[in-house]
Amino acid sequence: MKTVITSTSDSLSANYDKRFGRGAWFCIYDEDTKVVEFVVNENKDANSGAGTKVAELMVELGVTKVISGDFGPKAKDLLEKFNVQMVIVEDKHQTVQDILDLLSN
């Protein structure tokens, strides 16, 4: 299973990014292999449709869960269609490592 955490940079010590489609980076955590990798969000500055494009990317990457602060309606609909679980974190001070620690428990 792959989980994505939206992140403000490509570091485990970075805060998670509250924005799904406009988040700066994606931390991809493979729960089977425990491998973590970061991918830049090339759609964050799109004029429109960033959330939908990012949702499509999540499906292409085989992601089963996305952790972020908010999901737009179109992105939410697309993620639901492909059975991608959406988890909203409300504490904006959580780091990517904090969230990974919670996933590991």
C-alpha cells in the first residue's frame, strides 16, 4: 500500500502541506517496503484543475491513501471513484515525520 502525505518541502522534517492540489511536494510512503520518496508537485501552479491533475497522478502512482489538509470537490470525487482513502489532518504543525510515525504504530 502506498500513502501520500502532502508536504511543504522534500524533507521528513517539513510540515505537511494543507493543500492537496497546490501542495509543493508529495511524500510517498510504501507501507510494504517502508521506502519513502519525495516527488515535486508539477501542477501546483496550474491556472486551473490542479486538484484533478494531482488526483489523476495519485491513481497513476497506485496510491491507496492521501493525507492532506483539504481536498477540492473535483479531486475528492475522482479519488473516491478510484477508492483512494482521504485523511484530513487539522494540526498544521504536524511534520511529515510525525505523520509517518503515526502510520507506523
